[in-house]
Amino acid sequence: MFSKTDNCSLFEQPLLSSLTPIEIEQVCFMSIGSGSSGNCYYFSSPCGSILIDVGLPLRMVEHALAGIGKTFKQLSAILVTHSHSDHSRSVARLSALYNIHVIAPEQVFLLLDNQDRKNRVAIHNRTYIADGSSFKVAGFNVDSFLVPHDCPECLGYVLTYKNFKLALLSDVGHYTPHHYRIARLVNHLVLESNYDREMLIKGNYPYKLRQRIAGPLGHTCNYEAAEFLQQVHHNNLKRVWLCHLSKENNTPERCYNAFVERFNNTKTELELGELISVLPRFNPSQPYFFAVDSTQNQP
């Protein structure tokens, strides 16, 4: 699918104009927005940059990128997890406006073609992937994996650049054995913690919607995410970002406290604070920079 003969693949655009030697050895992660109202994540390596999901207005995404000195023109590709609008709303328009490659399951392209007939992803800018696909883009080795959710072909991703390894696990109806294996191998994790059980039960959502959210193809609650993290936690896990919080059925405080309760006997408050961050729903997070081992060859 992609050339693996060089460290930078077909869709990578080396960022040379404004980088210092220190920056060249860094990977960057930033959440542009994370929640039921829209999701978008930015990643960069010395070889290029990508977005995973564009479920937000383009003006908001553009403003966030400008805050770290980046533009749409510098993007190597857009990856999409699944077809729900809070993840895919602005993908086709961004691709059409800036001629950006889109990597996604077939169902995502089917939805985008029907959703926005004026702005379609050009045929030459499409790469179809599925569960178990492996490819290289923007310097990252990417592996996709299936996530149980109430839409066809919902995927998670593992991004690897040298000794940096991150998994994105969102919109999870239930965890599979493969999710546990993945989480025990990465050193960074973006993990859904969508709703608080009590808030969902006592909230104003119709019964059928509450059943869908809490069902095996819905979303992950705070308690389930905290339990999962406790079971997969290992010494090489450096950072965990809690994502996709519901506006109506969760708060950052309730979300974080669920993890405090779960890790009460194993981690101090300071240790937990250094490990876990709750991503903002409507605003960009700070950019996180990670030094990579320049002596390690990229597979």
C-alpha cells in the first residue's frame, strides 16, 4: 500500500523550514477537540503530520494548528476512525480544499460521498483500509484494529515512530482481548471515558438512547475505562489521555475521580496526575512533545 523503503513514505512531507535539530527528534500530539460534539487529533513526526478524525468546524481546527505554527497545507493525510459525524463531519471538505489524502474504512467513504456532494474526496486521494491494516504515513507505522461500536468498520489505531508508541481507543462499546494486548504494548494511550453511569441514568436522555450508549456497541463509562486502565497498566506506560467525554452525561471532575478511586491503593495523587490527563471537549489541549531515540531505526 505504502512504500517502506525510506523512513518517510509516499504521503510524507518533511518539515524542514522552521525546525531546529531538537524538534527534528520529537513527536507531537495535540487534541484539537474531544467529545460527543466533535473529535480531532493532531500528530506529527520529523517526516510529516496527520489528523485523526475531523469532526469539528474547519475554522476551529485551523486556529488550533496556527497556535503551534502549523497549517492545513503541511498535513500528510487524514485518518478516520469511523463514519459518525462527530468524527467525519469536515473530512471531505478539508480533503477537497487542500488536496489531502484520506485513509479510512470503505464505509466512511460511502457516507462522505452521500453527506457532502459538493466536496468529495478525490479518487486519487483515497486509501481504503480495514481491521488489521498496516501502513506507513508521515513517518508513523500505523496498525488498525477493530473497535465494537454501533456503526460498520469502526477502527482504532496504533501509531509507532521509533520508540514512541501510542494507541487511540475511542467509541468502545466493549473491550476485546486484543485491546488488552495492545494497551500493554504501548507507552501512550488515548482512552475513551465517555459517560458517568449515575448522570446517564438520572439524565434527560430517552430510555432507548441511554440503552444504546451503555450497550455493548455504545460507549465506555468512567468506571469501565478506569478498570481497564488498572488491568493494562505497566511501567512503560508514560501518559494516558481520557477522551470523548459526553457534554450531558459526564464532567472532567467525575471522570478523573473515577480513576482516583480505582488507583487509590496503587498510586499517589501526584503519580496519577503525572500519568492521566482529561482532554478538553471544546478547546485544544496543550501540545505534548516527546523526544524519540534518534539511534533507533524506524522499521
